[in-house]
Amino acid sequence: MGIRWCILVGTTLGLYARASTTVLVSKMKVRATIIVKGRVSSVGFREFVDERAFPLELSGFVRELPDGTAEVVCEGDRDVLQAFIKRISIVKYPVRVTGVEVRYSDATGEFPDFRIVRECGPISELCDRLEGALRCIRDMQQGLVPLDEMRERQARLLVVQHKALERLDRTSRLQQQSLEVLQRMLQKQDRSIKDGRSVADISGRLLKKQEAMVAALRLLDRHEEERLARLGRRQERLASSIGKLVLASGARKKKHRIRKDAMASVSEGAESSAVSDDVAPGPAPVPTRVEGGIAG
């Protein structure tokens, strides 16, 4: 267990040492001697290199060689130098870089800043400066072309915006007309609601009157039923009275018949007494009062 632990610790320390060495090496300043080939002579390439080296804070110089190539010697961090080499590999009129050779060595710190070395006479330097000025003018012209295009685009955008504003005005007018129509519709709707409310009030009053009429009809029905009941009771009383009268009339007729029979028998007795004188007349019959008349 102890041996394995020692091996693990040793491996970790070795990896840490390698990483630290790599970081230190990457942060250590080195010198890069760069030979740039292609169309780089008398075309303002040295000004290009100076512009690229300034923001990276590199120190060194750039010069043109008699064979038509350019030599760049600079010192700085390795990562910064690699980025600088990519930036100076220019393919832009009038410069065309076709190849780059790089050789690294230890930095000496002898260069205070980055400069352009001009080894020719004043006429050559003047030509270089004129070429730099022409390059600046070309850059300005290239910047002005997009500006003209941008102005044309702005003009087209203004036309489009004007058309859009006109459409917006038409849309606003249509919306205003729609709002007016909607307002008139709302007014009509309000009048319809008022009319509906008045109709509802009239309907309510009619319903109340109808309910009153229904109540009155029900009261009349109840009175009619009571009157019919009274008439029924009267008819029953009349029927019973008529029955009694019929019974009384029958009894009277019966008594009248009995009376007639009695009178007939009395008349027959008188005739028989008249015929036979030896028969003494008896006393006259005394009439008796019976129900419904006088009996003989």
C-alpha cells in the first residue's frame, strides 16, 4: 500500500512539474526571426507589419532584403508571436504573402520597441512613404464605397419607410372609419336595448294584467261553482217539495175518491129511504178533516 501511494504521489508531482515547465516556457519571451516571401517589397508591407506589431506590444524590427523578401525580428511570448505570424500572412492588394519561414531563439531584450528599418536612400524612403499614403488612400476609398452603399441603402430604407407610413396612415383612416361605424352600431344597440327594456316593461305589465284576469276568472269560476251548488241544493229542495206535493196530491185524490164513493153511497141510501117509508132516516154523517182536504 505504501509503495503504491509513493508511486501515485511521484506520478502526480511529475505531471505537475511538466505542466509548470510548459507554462513557464510558454510565458517566457523568445525571439522569432521571420522571413516573409512573396510580393512584399516596395508595396507598404513594412507598414502592415508595424501596424500588426503595435497592439501586441512586440519589440524588434522589420526590413526589406535585397532578394525581395522581408525580414521580421521580434521578441515576445511564444503564443503572441504565433498569432502575430498569422496576422502578417497578408493576401490583400497590393500585398501577397506566399510563404513564411520562422526560426525561434532566446530573447535578448535589446529592442526597446518595434521599428521599421529603412536601409536605402531618402528617395527610396520617400517612395515607401508615398506607397504607404497610397495604401491609406485605398483603405479610405474602400471604406467610402461601403459608405456610399450604406447611403443608398438608407435612401431605399427611407423610401420603404415612407411607403410604410403611407400604409400606416391609410390603416389609421380605416381604423377611424371602423371606430365610427362601431360607435354608430353601439348607439343603435343602446337604442335597441332601451326599446327592449320598454317592451319588457310592457310585457311585464301585460303579464300582471293577465295574471289579474286569470285571478278574476278563477274567482268567477269559484262563484259559478258556488252558484251551481246553490242551484243544485235548490233543485233538490224543489224535487223533495214536488215529491211531497205529488204524494199529497195522490192522497187527496184518494180521499176525494173515497168521498165520492161515500156521497154515492149516501145518495143511494136516500133513494132507498124515499122508497121505503118504514125505514127511519139515520143521522147525517159528520165530515172529518183529513190531511189534504175534508173527508165526507
